[in-house]
Amino acid sequence: MRIVGLLTAVTLMARSLFGQVVDSAVAIPMRDGVILRATIIKPARVGRFPVLVYRTPYGAASAVTTYSIFRRAVERGYAVVAQDVRGRYRSDGEFDPYRQERHDGYDTIEWAGTEPWSDGNVGTFGLSYPGAVQWLAAIEHPPHLKAMVPAMTYSSARNFWYAGGLPDLSWPSWIWFNIAPDVRRRNNLPGPRTSREADSTWKLLGDSLVNRLPLTNVPELAQVAPWYLEWLAHPPNDPWWDWTDLTTKYGTVTAAVLNISGWHDDNYGPEGALTNHRGLLAARAGAPDPRTQLILGPWVHGVAGMTNRTAQAKSGERVFGATAGIDYDDEILRFMDRYLRGIANGADQTPRFRLFIMGENTWTTSNTWPIPGTTPLRLNLTPGALSERRAPSAERRAPSNPTPVRDPYAGKSGAHDYRTLAGHPDILVFDTAPFEADLRVVGNITATLYVSTDAPDADVWLRLFDVGPDGTAWNLMSPGLDVRRLSTRPGATPLVPGQPVKVELTDLITGNQFKRGHKLRVVFSTSFMPYFSRNLNTGRSETESAVFRPATVTLHFGRDYPSHIILPVLP
């Protein structure tokens, strides 16, 4: 009864805001007969309209009143289909995240394109999971899909379910808060069924779930998320994950695509949007209008941060100001106006890359990547410093202990002052001299490291910071782009104790101006909990074992082992 009452209230509110609500639970059949349900909103006048599809596991009925894009879309002349994905809220079937979205997304788009109130032109939009479902449907090539705006989403399981070979430890909390309560209500399972109940129990259980070994020892999640245990059964290099991979399928996508992400998106990271955008550009090379664009701002995960256009707008603690915000709704609708309705509004003339430069707090644009004028600056790692000079032969050691290095700002997204991290006994710190002039670093930073260990396996983290004259040390990206498990490095062979191997980190991405007098700091460690798992140092996976052994990782420098980073510098 409480659920029915909630849906009624949402329906009435939607009607007063948007005009005509066709229904709060329209049945949309999938190819296997399962019914998914949606709220459909369209202009009050009679006619055929271009259709925007929004698919979510988080409750479509509440989304239409939470986000202003729905009202603005209907006012602009669009019909909107807001659908609960399979097994969530009003929709039938069993929820199996991501795996079900390719066919269900295709079927929903084609249904929306053939309804009598549709003009046959369909676009999709959404952020996070509602962004991922767009890609998974698009690679199936639904004929009515003309445009899509996926925000803050992924490119491959290898950079999302895992990062650099490490299992992502954010899934238990995502399941606990976003998925489990509805699953328990639907299936009459014991445990928290409201947000308040989930929050109170997580305070008692959360640390245990994240730190427990092996990672599969989570009976609290077994009933509500059996698919999580299946994920853990497949290491990152397992071909089983190929169904998630977008990077080999851009040629099958024909829709116009506006990609949006943030430097500090700690859920998916900017890698997904940048990789997808560049992949589409390559697949559409030679086209007068490749119909793909990218916006990368300084934002954390979510809509609120990117739409803040006040003077004190910030991500985390670092202030970026009014220029950092965008009109997210208008960016979507302007793009749809061009590619669904054929309106000559200039959206197709927008530069293909729009990037916010932190520190300078301005936007830069380009039609190519790297940005024209970019020059490489090589900085060698030397004992305690970063320098353009050739490094002397030397080595430094970092321990991998049962108690891992932990993020002092765990659970707090965005840029923070990490100056205290430099005093941690288990990390290695490398600083440049203060820069004599402003230095703009925009693009892919590459790091080449030569490391050895006395263990069968180990992890290496390389985190980057902008250090001000007052000691403030701002992180330039969120965790996940800056780590590599040695056993999963490309072309990996078994490690020989004490024998250096070459490790390359190629997904370090940022846009930052280092002011005159600032320094670049690189921090090397063997762990950085609790975002991603720690290595057991035994050669066995933490998904199957709880046995940990201490280890030492040695970072090598000099002529034979030239550990270094290369910065993409703009004039």
C-alpha cells in the first residue's frame, strides 16, 4: 500500500509539472515476454514527438520529479520514457546488472520509436548506470536510436569492475544502499528495506564487508546480489568479461554521441568518456561531422556538481568557481535538437573536446587529441625528487604490510589536501623543484616504472598532486587510473624475486595548471585502501584466499632502469 501511494503522488506531481502523463506504469514487452514498466510524459497537444528514453535501476517514477531535465524536455516538445530496468521497482524479471541491458535497451528504444505518438526519432540520456545502459543498447544498433548523451560511465570492465587488475571495493556499498532494499522488498527477504535502515546497518557492517577476506565471504550479499559473486569468480583478463567491453564495438554505433565526465568522478573516472569518444572518432574518421563530442569538467560523480555555477563552486575542497558549471539539461537538449529534430543550432559545429583546466579555472577546446601544441615533458624519478636530469642509479623500497596505506579522505569525493600522505612511513615521495612559470598539463600522463619484489605478486600505485607554496597538496584525479597489479600487466610473466620488471601506467589523465611556485608531487605506494583491493603478495587472488604475507617492492632508477613520467604540456 505504501508503494501504491507513492506512485500516485508522483503521478499527480508529474501531471502538474509537465502537462500530460500518459501513464505512471506503461507496460513495455521485451523479446522474452518479460514486462518492463515506465512513466511516459509528453506535451499536452496531440501529435507525434521525438522521444527521449531514460532507463534506470534507481526508480524511474521518482526520477521524473527529481531531475529538471524531464520537465524541460517536455516543454521543448519531446516525449519522455522513464523506465525501470528489468527486476527493479515496477518492472518484472530478475535484476542482473548490465548483462540484461543490451537487449532490453534495444527493445525499449525500438518500442519507443514505433508508438503512435512517436515521430520515430529516439534519443537516450542519463548519468552513471543510466549512462552505461545507453552504450550497451547502442552497440546492438537499434535503428530508431539517433542520438545519446551518456554521462560519467565506463568503457571496459577492465577499467571499471577492476582497475589495473585490482577488484573494485565500492560494489558492496552500491549493492547495500542502491540495490538490496528493493530486492528485499520484492522477494520478502530479511534485512533493511528502506534507506534509513540501510544506513543504520551499514554503520555496523560496512567496514567489515569492505575489509573481509576472501572477498567472496559476503553472505550478507549472496541472496540479494548473487551476480556479485559471479563477477568475483572472473579475473580481469578472463574472456568472460568481453560482453561488457565497448572498446572493440564502436563501429557498430551509429547514433550521435555527447560524452560527459569529470576529472574527479570517483565511480567511473574520466577514462570511460575519453576512451569512448576517441574510439568513435577513430571509427568515424573522415566523416565531415563525426557526430561525437566530449565535455570533461572538474566534477565529482553526479548531476549536482556539474550544474553548480556559483563563485564558490568546488569539487571536494578545491574551489573552481562559476566557470566550472554547465547547464547539463541544455547541453542534452541542444544536442538532441540538432540530431533528433534537425534544428540548425550549431551544435554540430561545437569543438569535439571541451576540457576544464583546474587551477587556471578556464575551459579549452580542441578538435583533436592530443590537443595541438602539446609537447612532452619528461621527468625522471630520482631518490626523493622529480627532475629533467638523468637519474643516478639507485633504488628505494616500499613495504606491503597487512595494514595497507589508506586514503584519509575515504568516502569524500573530489579534490582534497593530501599533504599528510607524504609523511606516511610506507610510501615514497618525489617532488619537482618549484616551477619557475605556470605549467599547463592537459591529457594523458604516462608513467614508466621499473620495480622488483620479493613476493610472487604485488601492486604499484602512483598518485599525482599539485603542491602549493603553503604545502597544500591537491589530488589531480580519483583512485583507479593510477594503479597496476604486476601479474596483470600486459605481457606479464612470472616474477623473479629481486629482478626488475617494466610497468607502464597509461590511464593517468588530468587537466591542471601548476602555478608558478607550485610543485608536482608523485607518491608511490603498494596499496591505497579502501577503493580497490590490496594484494595478498602470495600469488593467489583475494577472491579465493585470506592468507596475506608481508612483502617489499623496490623502485629502481638510473641508466639501466629509467623510471620516469611524461607530462603533456600545453603552452
